[in-house]
Amino acid sequence: MPLTPAEEFARLVGIMATLRSPEGCPWDREQTFASLGQFVLEEAYEVVDAIERNDVPALREEIGDHIFEGVFLAQIAADEGHFSVAESLEAVSDKLVRRHPHVFREDGRVHDAASKERAPSADAALSKWDMQKAAEKGAAGQTGGALGDLPLGLPALLKAYKLGKRAAGVGFDWARAGDVVSKIEEEVAELRETLEHHPADSGRAEEEMGDLLFAIANLSRKLGIEPEAALRKANQKFTRRFEALEASISASGGRLDAMTLDELEAEWQRVKQA
């Protein structure tokens, strides 16, 4: 008979405790919060990759790996006397109940279907979440500005998107997506001017390039597109087409490094058409 989710989770916690014990694995015992950071990010990206490929069997495995990294971090915390995995789970469960007042009553029980506390839409539910989150920060004395406390380790493109979203939340935003297009054109003109008149000024070019990318991230936000996801798909498309280009040239006995740019462009266009 299959184990319940709670039993499987307890089994995973037990395995991790054994691996970190004196009788366990030397590599696991040597790990720290800092050393696991890269693995947490890698596993998160692998979950996203499985989602975008709609690979459900892979997603099952990647979710497990992602959960494992959380258990690993919690075991290190327990070994150092900070908190247990149970306390970490308690914290997130309490937070979920607290930030869903449209679902849960103060005693933790669920509102009945006819309750006026129920959120009528996803937007209303998100608004209640944001209000509760702001109230919690205020009660804790965290009175930061509108940009909040975004993680330092966020990918820059995603952080630009979120910064724009935070600023828009207090009314600092372009009125229309077309206005952002105009801003992008302005930034392109400034970058072109820098390249033409200050070609040796790499610092200035970097600044103008950053302004352009920031504007593009905000256009993505105005269009309701998450820029990291859009760029990942563009990367995948480029990779697929470039590999097809390589295969086509190799099949004809040619070599990429022996072809002119015009020849490569012509082959690239044939690949795109195919």
C-alpha cells in the first residue's frame, strides 16, 4: 500500500537526517547554506524547464528534487540549532492561512460558500493577499518603500519586471503599452548615439544598454508577459534553429567557419522557412 504524503515526507526528512549524521555521507555533512544556494537555483530552473516542455514525468521528479533541497537546508538549520523542518512548515502553513482571510476564518476553519468574506475573483483574492502582507510588515515595523524587499539574487530581467510592477502599484507607470514602445525607441536612439559618437566609452554604452533592457522588461509587463519566460522561449527557438543550421551544413559537407556571413544568413532563412 502506498505511503501517504505525510509518511513520504517524514521518510525524506529521516533520510536527510541520516545523510547529515556522523554515520552518513561526508559530502552531505560538509554542505552549508551558502554551498547549497547554487543547487536550489538549479533545481528551481529544472522545475520551470519541465513545466515549459510540458514534460509531466520529468516534473514529478524535479518537484521532488526541489522539495529535497528545502529539506536539506532545514536539516542544516536543525543541526546548527536554528529551527527544524517542522517549524519551517508550520511557518508557511500559518502564513497561508493568515493571508487567505477570504478562505480561512481566524480559527483556521474554512468560510462557507455563502460567506461575504469570500473573494469573488482572482484579482480580489490577490488584493486581499497584498493587504494582509502589507499589514503584517507594518506590524513588524517593516515600513520600507513601495519597491519593497525584492531578493538580491533575482535574475536582473525578472527584477526589472517586478520593480516596474511595484512602481505601477502606486501609480508610477506609463498609461499605455504604446508609450513604453516610444520609450524603447528613445533608448535605442541614445544607445546608437553613444556607439556612433563615444565608441570607446564602454561604461556609457553599458548604462544605455541597461536602460533599454529595463524599458523592454516594462513593455513585457504592460503586455502581461513575464520577460524571463519569453526570453527562455526565444533562447530555445534560437538553439533549435541554430542546431538545425549546423546539421544542414554538415550534411552537405560544409563547415560553418568556412562560410561567409551571407551564406550563413541564406541557410538560416531556409531553416526558418522549414
